[in-house]
Amino acid sequence: MAYAFLATLFSNTERQLPFIVDSPANSIDLKVRAEVAQLIPKLTDQFIAFTISSERESFILLLEKACDEKIQYITLFRSGDQELEELTKNYDNVQHTNDGICVSEREFFLKFHKEREEED
């Protein structure tokens, strides 16, 4: 398994490095996703994942159950979607930038969904 191999590389270093993965479960089947979600907390102390909404149910929620430590959920998106901006008003941990919004709330993360990527 690739994640286990990478974790062995992390363990043989003097520095504590975070394990950063973009869309960690998108290309693997549902059964393997569950196994990977349960394995990751055993491999590293700090895991950073950039996820898409389809990974939530079959990966993120299982990862959450397998993890003994606190998980920080951060949702970043570009300003302009009125429905999403209105939804952020229900949360306390919201930061606005010139062109984006950051929400640090688990509930918002689990609800967040964009139908398509915005084009520049």
C-alpha cells in the first residue's frame, strides 16, 4: 500500500513532517477507502488532506472515527456564490479575504458542495 510505504519514509527522518495528500480517496474503491481511512492515523501524527465532497462519507467520516486526535476542518472557497455566503452567516469561525472565504467548522465542511469548479 502506497500510504504505508510513504509513512516508513517519514519515520526515518529527524524532522516531523506532515503527510499532505490531494484527494486521498478519489481513485480507490469504497472498501479500500475504509481501510486507508483506518490506517492513516496509525501512520502519521499530522495528516493534511485536500478533499472533494464525494470523499466525505466513505473516507472522511471513517478517518474521523479512527483518529484519537482532534481533526481541524477548513473549507476555503471563492467569494461570489450568494447561497454559500449566506450559509456562512450561521457559523462563528468565518474569515473573509479580498476574494475568498474560510470557514473552520466541521458542520459547514460536511455540508459544503460546489457543483462545478469556477473558471478564472
